Amino acid sequence: MVFKFSVLTLLACSVLFSSEAMSEDWPGWRGPNRDDISTETGLLKQWPEGGPEKLWTSKDAGLGYSGFSVANGVLFTMGADGADEESHEFVIAIDAKTGEKIWQTNVGQYLENGWGGGPRSTPTVSGDLLIAISGKGDVVCLSNTDGTEKWRVSMTELGGTIPSWGYCESALIDGDKVFVTPGGDKGTIACFNLNTGEKLWQSTDIKEPANYSSIIAVDHISKRQYIQLTAQKVFGFDGDGKLLWQHDFPGRIAVVATPIYKDGQVYVTAAYGTGCLLVNLTADNKVQKIYENKVMKNHHGGVLLVGDFLYGHSDSDGIICQDFNTGAAVWSDSKKGGSKGLTYADGMLYCIDEDSGDCFLVEANSTGYKEVSRFKLEPQTTQRNPMGRVWTHPVISNGCLYLRDQEIICCYKIK
């Protein structure tokens, strides 16, 4: 009996550890918590010359800059099947282990743009459903098993106006609710039932135009609220659409970076000379400005918070480290080049250079900039608009690194 118990215990532990090994999914924009932080460990601390082992290359993703979601062994992204008015944007599902296409579903008409057309949004996965947003604002719910359409709504029919670079937001799913940002006089935020597509409400307290940031969900003083950033406002609202607080933000041209929340404080940043802002929220949602400066001027590469330090690319300064609590600059890599997209895992920053397509590994610490390894994303597309760059952010899931340049996706083994 003791022997049988030991064997059963061993088998149970084996199943548990096997399940945990495949549990590091990345279900949407910036990961499970929308913070670009992966909890994976045991990853390579440096790469061999030429980069980590490439597992596969796919050339099925189509045109566009959409990011990746990874869930249950499947990678989801968006693309476009051409660059003219007859073209369509689509969601594509790819086997995360092999790179083979599983299904593809059209979701809207092609968005033309001088910097390269096609979708920008990352699909958001929840259970057996996903929500995708096309460049022209089609919000579509699909089965993530076969791509069957369940319901759709239009941002423009909700009163929104397509922003200059298209709708770039990635929908937020929280429980059985879907939050999106059409913007406009009918209300900046709209909320839908995930399963039916029924509109539950559209905000009437705030009517700012949509920009390019994505909503986050937080628990502030044990109460759920949702935070969004537009060109001129950062604000929070509850699950019924009631505006809880707002603060002015001097954004210019394009405000892209996702807000960051920590311990009752909200951090936002934008480029074009705007800078960054940190505010404190009291228990009754009164807003107090802590600092506002131009240390971090992040364009579209994203900013992430590890402990008390922020990391991101700041226009004219390169990748920088900033003290979250004080706003002070800690260090800069002093490389003045184009924007860098980045994510974090296991003590390291994974960065992609928009100009060269170089992917490089940097220690995430406050003592100084230390680059460990670098390789070039290859192959790179020949279809990219001359004004476009490598703008899709790196994603880490289940020991793999995923990079994209338009129709080309590459998967690398980093564990």
C-alpha cells in the first residue's frame, strides 16, 4: 500500500509539474496583467553568437503591426491580405510549437496608412473566445478554436472617429465584460457582454476622442476600477461606467503607452516632448499629482515597472531607467537611435530595435545599462512600407521568444 501511494503521489506531482511547465501563457496585450512582465524563470541569461535556437519561421501573418497572444499552445495575431481597398484584415491562429497555420478569419476592411497599413491591435483571449479590433474599429468576437465569428460591433457606429494611425487599442476582457475605447460624443468607453455582444453601457461622464492606449483593470483599495489614457486625460471608471476620477495630461500627436498602476499610484507617459506624470489616488479617488517631468518620453515601445524602477525607451535618450517614486533619471544607455520595444522576464529586458530589427538582452537593474547579447531578426520583410519599422513588441511564452516583422513571425527557444 505504501508503494502504491508513493507511485500515485509521484504521478500526481509529474502531472502537476507538466501542467505548470505549460502554464506561462500570454493571453493578450502586455501579458496576463498588462504590465509586460513574464513570471517565467530558468531562461537563458545570454545567447550564443547569432542568437538563440530558432524553432520555426512563419510567413503567414500578413501586413500590419499587431502583437501576439499565446494560449493553450496557439499563437494569435492579426494581419492584412493586401494593401489596397479590396484587401481585408484578419485574425490568424498558428500552432505555437510548429508555426503551422490553424485557421484564419477576416474581420474588417484594410486600414491604409502612410506608415504602413493593416491592423495594430493584439487579440485578447479568454476561455474559448477572443476579441480583436481592426484598424478601422471593427470589434469582433471569435471562437479561438476555429475562428467562427460570434458577434461584432463598430467603433464608428458607437460615435468614434478613426484615429490618424487607426484604432490601435487592444480590447480588455475582465470576467464576462469587454471594454473598448471608441471615443467621441456618445462616450469614450463602451462595455459589452463577452458571450452575447450586448452593449451594457457607454460612458456619458467623459467624451474624449480615442487615442492609442489600452485600458487596464486594477484593484484600488479593494475596489475594481479601470484606467485609460487619451491625448488629454488619464482617468478611472467603475464597472458600470461611472467616472471615478480624471487628471489632465498634456499629450501631443500620439499617446500610445499603457498606464501603469502600483499601490494607488498611476503612471503615464508619451512622446513628442510630452514626458511623464505620476498621480496618487486616495481611498475616495481624489487625485494628487506627485511629479511631472520629461525624463521618460516614451513613443510606442512601452514602459514596464520592475520593483521601484521603470524601464523604457525615451525619445532622444535611448533606453532609460527611471525611479518610479521620485521620477528621477537613474541611467541611460546613451544610444540615441529609434524606439525600442521591450518586455521583461527572469531579470532581463528583451528589446527590439525598430530600425535594424536587432533583438538584444539587457540586465534589468538600477546600477547601470548592461547589454548581454544581441542578434538580428532574420529574415525581414520586403513588403514593409518605407516609412514603417519593426514595431511589434517581443513576447515571451512557455520558454519561447516571438518576434515579428510584418508577415514574418520567428519563434526562438530561450529556455
